[in-house]
Amino acid sequence: MTYWLLLKTAIQSIRLNWLRTLLTLLGIVIGVGSVIAMTAVGQGAQDTVVARIAAMGSNLLIVNSNTIRTGGVSFGRGSSASRSTLTITDVDFLRKSLSTASGLTPIVNATGQLIWGATNDSSSVNGVSVDYLDVRNRQIDTGAMFTEAEVQSRATVAVVGQTVVEELFGGQDPVGEQIRIGRVPFTVIGTLKASGSGFGGDNDDLVLVPYTTAQARLSGTQYVSQIWIKAVDKPSMTPLQDEITADLRNVHRLAESAEDDFTIRNQSDMINLVSQSTDTFTLLLGAIAGISLLVGGIGIMNMMLVAVTERTKEIGLRIAVGARGTDIMLQFLAESVMICVMGGLLGLVFGVGGAYVLQHFFDVNTSLSTNTMIISVGFAAFVGVAFGLYPAYRASKLDPIEALRYG
């Protein structure tokens, strides 16, 4: 039997039982569509998180302070009985000693309500150095960044993000305006270009002041919360991390057996960890959706077994006029595969459409994968073979005499 004849016979059989075929198709359509849509959601979530981490800056290493005991008791990070382990001395030492760092800035976290006239707002206030823009890949929109001289003189100047511009100043250019952070007056000398949401929050909802000013006028401490260090390139990140560890242990005079009193987060490690987590999430979504494909395959097998029973006399007649068992088997396999491929293609349309609807109407970020679409349709065809094989084999083994007597 030629392939063209197999295809023609399969189409004729499907047309004669179009309603039953359509109902059977639904399982495959739902299965393939669900796999494509769910993996698109999972991949979209991964892309979103990775983009937010990347928005923090490129090739970043973040040195975090660990809480140390004061008064013999450790009450946890941020309590009155704990203090940071990082100081400006550490910052100055690292700035001089690190050979593969292209930029470095301390981060001094400060608090205080923002007040401008009768308007007030709450925002993140960070004390930073002049290297902040380079380290974080940020740019000035209007005005200017404070200078090294202003850092050394503890000047009360500030640079604000676009969210602060909107919330506190109603969208007007605030350069030259006087604001208060808590009780301390500051002059706004610049605004940052919008950066959008990042890992951990809104990158534009912040106020930058010189770290010396933050320590002296806002936080009341000589310690720093974090040190952000930018490597020259990705290959140098791991050696730079090892160098930072060795330098800080030396400055802090830690014994060889003592644990580090700081932690270092590698941006590449964060991206890899998030990618692994979201890959697992995507695989779980795809597996759950793939169950629909198996259910659809069971439906295909059920329909083909019914078809074998209904067409027993036809099968006997075909065998009687010279058809071989192989021909009968291929005929039923062709029908099964065609139904599944049709279902796979329709599922592809519904899956892509579902991902589009989720992204444009429900604000869910999705990312379609060509490989996933090809694999899903290919798996649907495999389901047709796997679940159509037994009914086809059963049809090929019918006794022609008994088959002709049937019905």
C-alpha cells in the first residue's frame, strides 16, 4: 500500500466519523496547548527575574556585612545590640588593592521621610560614592552627580530617581529644589534616568547622597551596609571574589580557622540559581500539562479500538481481496497518527494564542520557545503511534472468515 493511498484512506475514515474524531482531538489539543502555554509562562518568569538581576548592573559582586555580637549577646541584624562588620577602612583598602575591579561603591542604608513643601514621601535613601553610576550602569537624566569634593566635605546634596520625581515633585524637574530627609535639608542636584523594576524592588524609588553625609547626618554610624564591586569582565568575577575574600579576612585579622564575618554574592551565581529554580518550575508546569497529552492518547486508543470493532467486516473484506496484515496495521496507524498530528497543530495554535492572551491582557510575561513547540507537536505524533499501535495490531490479526461473518 502506497503512502498516498494510506493518507487518502485515513482522511476518508476521519471524514466518515468527524464528530467522534473531533471530540477525541480535544485531549491532544488541550495537552499540546497547555504544554506550550505553561512552558511559555515559566520561561517568561525566568527571563523577568534574570532581567531584574541584570538591571542591578553587570559583572557585580556584592559584599554584605554579617551581624556581630555586642555586649555578649547577638540580637540579629538591624537590632540596637548588633553592628556591621564592614567599614570605610575596608572600602578604602579594597579600592587600592583590587586589581580586576573597574568600580567600587559603599552602600550606607539610611532612613527618613522625604519632605518637599507640603508633600512627603517614603523612599530608599542610600549613601554612595561617585562610582555608583558606573557600578550600577545608571545614567544622569537632568542635573549632575555629586563630586568627590562633595563626598569629602559631607555636602548635603542629593540625586533622586524618577519614582521620587513623580511621587514627591509631581513630575516637575526638581533640580535646585530643597528637600528634607528626616530633619536634614538637602539640595537636589540631579535626577537619574528611569531603570524600571529590579531584583528586590523599584530601581527608581531611591535617593542618593554622599556616603559620608549619610553616615554623619542620617544613619549615625561609621559602618557600611554593603560594598558593591564591579569586575572588569565575567571571567574575572571568580578570581576577584577570591581576592576580596582574602583581603577582607586580612584586614579583619581573622584566624585561619575562623569563619568569614561577611558574605559575597556573585551576580552570575544568583542568575544561575534563579535559572535552575525557574527551570524546575517550568518543567513541573510542562509535566502537569503533559498529563493531558497522555489522557488524550488514552482517548485515541479507545476510539481506535471502537473503530476496529465497528469496521471488522471491512477489515475481513480487505484481507479477503489480498490486503496483508501489515497493510491493515499501517492503515489504522496512519489514522491514529493523523488525528494526533492534527490535534498537535491545533494545540500549537491554541498554545501560542493562550500565551499571547496572557501577556497582552493579563500582564503575564511569556516567552515562546520554538524547540518546545516542535517537541510538543512531535510528541503528539508519538502519542498517535504509541496508543494506536495496539488497536492497529489487533486489526491486523483478525481472522478474515470470522471478520466477514461479523455483524
